[in-house]
Amino acid sequence: MKVLIADKLSANTVNALEGLGLEVVVQPDLTAESLPEVIGEFGILVVRSTKVTAATLRAGKSLSLVIRAGAGVNTIDLATAGELGVYVANCPGKNTAAVAELAIGLLIAADRRIVNATVGMRDGKWEKKEYGKSRGLKGRTLGILGLGNIGMAVAQRAKGLEMNILAWDGWWLTPELARKLGVEYAASPLELAAASDAVTVHLAASSDTQHMINEAFLAKMKDGAILINASRGELVDTEALKKAIAEKGLRVGLDVFENEPAASAKDFPQTDLAALSTCTPHIGASTDEASEAVAEEVVRIVDTFLKTGMPAGVVNVCKQSPAVCSLVVRQKNQVGILADVLDAIRAEKINVLEVSNTLFDGAKAACCSILLEQVPSKDLLAALEAKDEIISVMVNRR
């Protein structure tokens, strides 16, 4: 099988994948537009920032697995991947420390205006009076939108700065859990915005979170407050942000942007936004420590896929099967028995959703669980039980 790595990854990734007997091709300058032209012969695709579009997936006639060498999968067309039966897997948690460190770095840089001071000194200016005006972070309230792995890592580091932590996560955080985690609970994003001296965003991109940082949210923030985004550019309404910076004196640290350039691009057109903020070119996950951790996870995902047919870390398989029952067949481990069972199911025009076959010690018998869209007839069950090679048959309604 051939593997295409369409972004820059650790050299250890290539060596380890080749050690699994795979042919590995590295083309880090590929883009979403050029990827469909080269994907055809590859069975596995590994990307970091490069978008995987429907065109790429449809052109990948041999493609069976796409690995996002990072956490989010919003750059991959999951709907088309599911339609074509292509697994999508990711590497969550491997860049947690790296992103959290950058978020804290942007927070400190925004508070102390480090970038502005540096630019001034490079121009020969000694502006101690101007840049000595800083509120400091000790005792201030940091609002964290999204208390997943990265949000928690940011909270831990901010506590080291003696900041108070206020958190909102609409997917799982409750007042009770917040108390156990040692953070204050915000009932809504707007409540968090109003109560925070600084806000940092750590949410996945989705239809629910797009432009969560909008005009209404920014209006609730305190004058002169700090906003940090090291998660996804789509979470922030850029035009509303530029307006709020001008009207409320917000200080902003950004590592991600709406419509940001591809990883291989050389130019950044949003110079007006860059002039208003402390910004970095989406480097949150780019440390040696994070890169090595991601590389190891990519290899583990591929190794699991080769050995079992199911990749570790897969994100696009059904969480809740629509099956109405499972047909459990214990049978002798002989050629053709499962084929006979499936033929009998097909004869009743019942759709099979999932099949799992487990072999017992000694390899004399196996147990097969078959998830079905409808309950099989008594006649079908009786016909299966009548076979000498079948030990027992059972139906479990779901």
C-alpha cells in the first residue's frame, strides 16, 4: 500500500511507516486544488493543514484512510468520506501542551504589548513610558471558552500566573464539575465575556461555533480586555473584531484566521488585522515535542489499520447503529459457514449493518454478531439452527 504525506511531518514518521512495509511519498507543497491530481494511487493520505475536499476523496480510487495529523477534522469533507467508505482518523491531545503554551504566550504578549515594543526598539525608539503601562495578569480573570484538553491545559498554566479561571463549555461542563476542576462556571458565552479580563477560545469548528465571537459577544467584553484565539479562525467574526478593537481598545492575540493561507503559502493578505494584533501564522501545534507525539500517533493509527482493518482514532463511523437487533451465531470454525448465514439473511432481504466474528481458543469454534435492520423470521432461525456446523443461534433486540 502507498502512503501520501501531503504536509510537513517528522522524518521519524516516514521511517516508521516504511518499517511497516509501506511505500511512502512526501509532497508537503500540495494544496487542496492540486491534491486530486495525485491522490489516485494512494491508499492512505496524511495531512495537517491541507484541506481534503470532496474532489480529492472522489479522485482517490484506492483511498481507504485519511489521517489528520492533529486534532480537528474540519478541513476534511467527512460527509463525502462517509459516503465513499473512507475512514477518517485524527490525533487528539498530542499537541495540547504546544497550543496551550502559545495561548499563554499570546496572552502575556498582548498584555505587555511585547511585539509593539520590539518593533519600536528595532526602529531605534526607547518608549519605556508608553510600554510601561501594563495592568498585569495576576488576580485577573481569564475566561476560557471550551474546557477540553487544551482548555484545561491553558487553565493549569494560567493558575500558575495566579489568574482566576472562568469557564464555559456547553457540551459537558456543569457547575458541579466546574467546582471539582477548580474553576468558576459561566452559564453562557455572553456571561463569560462580560466577567472576564481576558478571553481565550478553545473550541472545535462547527456550525454551532462559527462566529461565536461575534458583535454581540465582543460588545459584552470589557473595554481594553484581551482576546486570544489559537483554535480555529472560523470562530471569530473578523470584521466585528476589527470594529471592536477600534471602539473598545481590545488587545488581541491570534494564531488562526478566517480564510487563512495554505501551509505552503508565502503571503498573508490580512495585513490590516495583523497591524491590530499580536499574531502568529498558525504555529500553535508546531513544536518538536508535539510533532514527535503526532508522528507516533500517525504510525499507531496506520499499524492498527493494517492489523485489524479498523484504524485507531477513527471519527466517522456510526456512534449509534440503527440496527434493531443482533443475530448471534456460534458456529464451528469451518469454511463457508458464515457465507451460508449471510446468504440466508440476504434471501429474506434483510440488510446487514455490521459483522463481528470472534474466534475461541483452539480455533475450533467462533461467535459471530451480526447487526440487522430488521428481525429475522422464525423460519430463518430454524433453518440456521438445523445446520450441523452451527452450535446455537440467538436474537437480541436493541
